[in-house]
Amino acid sequence: MRVAYASKLYKKYSGSVVDLLKEVFIDLSANTETSTIDGLFFTQLPGTFDKKELHFPSTQISSFLGIKPRILRVLDIGGPSAMTMLYEAIRAVEAGMAEKILCVVGGKGSMLREKGFTADSVDKVLPYSITPYDELFRIYDDMNPVTDYALVANRHKFLYHSTDEERATISVKQRKNAESNPKAIYKSPLSVKEVLSSRMIADPLRLLEVVYPIDGFNLFLVGKGLTGDYVDVSVEFYREAHWPEMPPDRDLDVTYTPALESGKGVNLDKVDALELYDSFTITVLLQVEDLGLAKKGDGGKFFEEKDVSPTGEIPVNTGGGTLNTGQPAFMSGGVILEEAIEQLGGRAMGRQVKGVQRVLINGIGGWNRAHSVTMVLRGE
């Protein structure tokens, strides 16, 4: 299936969200025919659309971009939404439900960031209810998901004796991978010592282990008859897993993610590179374990012992991930999906994995790690 893509990432975009979306769409249109788009898939998180939410957003965005859709979908699983939208768009085009489907991921993270909030704590600044259990659950001055992942990191240290140095190594190695990524905003070399001496955000997670929310969009256009600039890909593996229970109600310890289930059956031996959701260092560590790259408790050792660079034995987050590009509107999925497509199209200048044929992308998202999507894309 042919896939075209475009993106723009800003620490802070001065215009409106729709202005930013239009800017990226114009870039997409400059290289690919977009006048006959007849489908739209869209996702957003609370507080990332100009301090208000769109009523029937897919309808309004279609109108704004001049799309006359035969099919519309809105996803709300956070980070993995990008992968699910691409997969569903490919299936829909193959089934004849549409000819060209635009997948939209992004928004503005700077508005909440500057107020000291996240999309998961937006109830403190905007009139939203994050969970129906607010009355019982939202009694602490938390900063979810930062404080949630800090709890998980501490639990992992307690159960498996993982170390702060192991997590810091993830930041260091991903920064090295970011040096050749033109879209990375952080490129200067890092040391473990620098990571561990950076400001504490939520014990034990430090500043250089935490993603930076930014403004931006990733657009993916799927269609059989695309003309212009595109990459041919096919989906070799796709699986979702959803754990809607609150963490205390789950059967498994909080150090497990739904990637344990979404990654079942994937053949890691045939994967040439991995793009893993990197909202925090601990997120990457957990996915390495839950996907089966390392046994439980050894995710940190994996990064200390393995060469995860684009020329290494197991390339991981070849563009540096969102720890170094920033996270558009609190969702990393679009960034890591674009990096996977760039790799498969042979376009990852300076960071290209030689002979890459298959890339695994794994997304983690939702309230307290509720969702995971594992996808393997093959270049055609």
C-alpha cells in the first residue's frame, strides 16, 4: 500500500491549531496529490486543541481541509492511535471503502505545558473529568502520567533491582541516534552523569528521562492510487491489547504493560529495527521486556549491553524517539511511525539501517498504560 506523509514539530507554534494543521497539509499536498481524499481518521487528547474541543472534530477538520469523506473515524487510545489508524486505513482502502484516507495525529502541547499540566491532568485547569473514579482517585496532587511512571520505575527498582544508571543509558543512546535526525530538537551528546544530575521531576524520573510536550502534527495519507512522493509498505503483523482496569485492579503487577499481549506471536528474529514508544525511559525499558527482547527485570541491562544504534545489532528508536524530537500534543505514535516509514523508504539520511525490510513499531497509551498496539511494517 502506498503511504505519503508530512510533519512539522515546534517547541511552541504561535498560530492556532488549525493553522498548524493547514501548514502540514500544504506540505503534504506539495508532494502528493491530495484533492481526491475521501476518508479521514483523526485523534486528539483533551486540552490540545486551542483550549477547547471541536464538536464532531472529524466533520470540522474535513470541512477545513476541503475533504469530502466517504469514511470517517475518531480514535481515542492516545499514543498507539497512529498505528491503528494506518492499519485500519489500509484495510479500508483494500476493501474499497475509500480511495485515499488521511490520518491526522497531533495538536498543541505547549498550552498545557506552560501551565504545568499534562493531557492526563487537564482536569486541574479545564472542566474535564479524567476518570469516573475522580472522587476516589484524584485526591493527590499528582501529575499523571509522570507520577504514574515514576511509581512504576520505583516498583521496577524494588522488584528487579534495576538502577537509575540503566534508565539513564536509554536517554544517552537515544540521544546519540538523534544526532542525525533533522527533526530532533535535542542533539548534543549526553552522558549518564548528565542524565542523573538533571532536575528531579518525579522521583526517580529526572528531566532528561521525561518527554517534552510540543506542538505539531504527523499526517499519513494512505491509498492505492497515490501519485507523487510515497513509500510502499505492507502490514505483516498487527495486534492490539487493552487493559481498561485501573492498575490496582489488574491481575499483573504495574511493571507490565499491554505490550505483553499485543506483541504475542511477533517474530523478533525477522525484525530489522524497532521504534518503541518513549514517553519516558521506563516506558522503553518495559516494552523491551514485555515484547520479549529481554526477560522481565533485564530491560535496563539490555540497553547497557546492546548496540541499539542504526548500525548496531538491534537498532532501537533510530531517530532518537520523542525524547529528542519532543512529543506532539502528548502523543509519540506519529513520530515513531514516521521514522519507521522513513527507514523502509530508505530516506533516513545519516541514520539509515542497512538492508532494512521490516520495522516493528509499538505504541503505549491511554490512562495508566491502558492500550498497546504492536505493528510490523514491511517495505515493498
